[in-house]
Amino acid sequence: MPAFLRSLTVRGHVFIGLGVALLLTGLGLGMLDLTRIGVLLIILPLLTSLITHRHSLTFGVARRAFPARVQIGQPATIELSIVNPLRTRSPVIAAEEVLDYSLGDRPRFVLPSLRRGQTHTLRYEVRGSVRGRHHLGPLALSVTDPFGLTDRAVHMQSTAELIVLPRIVTLGTSSTGAHGVGSEGTIPHMIALHGEDDVSVRDYRDGDDLRRVHWPATARTGSLMVRQEDRPAMKRAIVLLDSRESVHGPTISPSLEWAVTMAASVVAHTERQGYAVHLITASPDPGIGQETNRTATSLEALALVTPGPDEDLAGVLHLAGGSVGAGGLVVAIIGSCSDDEAKAVASLRPPGSVGAALIVDRSTLAGPIDDL
């Protein structure tokens, strides 16, 4: 079937069917006026369909989200730019932006006629109610005739993404109270720069003693570097998230949302306390663990967390075991586990550091996150 016939609406098909019936009746009875009406009813839908297909509905579509990452419940402004790349002027078109339903109502608008190279820009607001990666687009275009006999629909396949981050709950202002970082004592773990033990360097400043120049670092960087007397101190916090299906179920559940919200809140809280935060959880790919050490990256990783197989916990514990050696704070957000798994989690806390385990009970976590 030709494309212009596929765009006929129910009314258009009724017109053609009725026209054929009147045409045959008029010819059979010799009634010229009835025959003319039948011909008109047949021609009108076909003519309007050809007119709506006269223009090529090809546009360049670009989107930008401000900001590109928002927390649950926060608004984001989407800037939608549509350009006509063709030589001919485009018709007036009804348009609808296809969105995930969790982002709110789909915006509808009328795209005015655009000359060659002309761009039409508009903005709309979305508000994510579910964490995760959400698609913006495609843009659905629709051209109809005044009689409602045809409806030509085209989708511009260009899309963009909006990351909705998990909710962050304020945990208070009290200190975590770490006594030592990775070892006994009260002195935070010293970070050696450039991979050399007990050596920390910085750029040369006017007045620095030339005897403090660190020649290996100078040769490596191409600029004068000097030894730093006071080595930088940094506390490390490890946040471990258990996202197994056996704990939370095979789909997104209230218990998983509670666990993700708590992990995000702990990450934000410890970062404000001056810790270098390392989030350790399973990646969206089943069975593969990941470690992130930037707050923004950690929150994005938490936005994409989904339930995974039970084997994920072993991978997460393996990653954590290699990271906690220099850690001053260990927070594990886990569900029900065996005695061996519980011992493995408990063993992550090195001597002299602080550890906390938050146990997720799926049966009791059915309320809204706001009650956390």
C-alpha cells in the first residue's frame, strides 16, 4: 500500500467506502448527481493525502537539559531546538515530545512554518519521580488536513538523556568519630603524591629553598617541584551497597530504594565531613562490581543500581577488601546474609577504624522514602 494511503484516518476510509458505494449506485441507476457525489467522496481523501505528503518532514533536532542531572523531585529545564535543513519551507506541524511517564506529561506544541535553515527553540520543564536514566524524545510530528481525512505521523529519532539521582536525606551534623585511618592511632592516613612513599611535592614558589627541589618530580613534570613539609592528610570512607535480588526482589522495590537513598545520603554526609568517599556496589551489568571515588560519580552510579544476582555480593566484597586497607570509615548497607557473608563484611573494618552496618529488612520497608 502506498504511503499516502496508509495515512488515511477512519473518516478518510469511510469517505472512500461511501464514495465507491454512491458511485456504483449512481452508475447503476443512471443518476448523474449521485455519481458526482461518489466521485467527490473518493477524490477528496486521496487529494488531501497527497497534499500532506507533499512536504518532506525532515528536521534537525537537538536537546539540552539544564541541569543534566537532578535529584528526585527536582525540576530540569529541557531546551529543544528544531531546524529545517531543506530548501523548501516546512508546513505548520503539530508536535509532541515523547517522554518517560515518570518525567511528567508529554509536552505538545505547534511547530510554525520554518524557512530553510531557520531554527525554532522552545523550553519545557520535567520533574523526575523515579531515579535512573531517562530518555528525552523522540519528537513525534503529525500533519493533518482541515477535514480530518488524513493524519501523517513521523518520529524524529534524535534523543537525549536525563539522569535522575537518588534522594539525599540529611543525616545530621555530628562527626563520624573515626579514631584512626587504616591503623591504630589518631593521625589520619597520609597520602603520598606521585606514587612515592613518604614524599609529597608541590609546585615551586618564589622564596622556596632550592635545596628542597625534588629533581625526579621536576624531570617528570617539566617544571620545578619542591618537597612539601606538611604532607596532606585525607580520611577515607568506604560505602558498600548490597543490591542482590534475594534481598530486594527481581524488580525495583521499596527496600532497594531505601538502601539506595541511604547509600546516597551516607556518601553526601561523609563527603561534607571531609572524607574521600569510595562507593562500592554492583554495576548495572550483572555480576560486575564497580568502585567510584567521586561524589558526583557515586550518585550517578547509585541512580542506575538495579537488583542483581547473589554472586554480586562476592564481587562487591572483593573490591571492598582491596580498598578498606586505607579506610577510616566503613559503612555497609546490606540485607540478610549467611554467617560467612556476615563475617566477611565485618572483617572489612581494619583495626582502629569505625564501622557501621545498616541491615535492610524488606518486609518492613514499604513506606515512602520521606519517612526515612
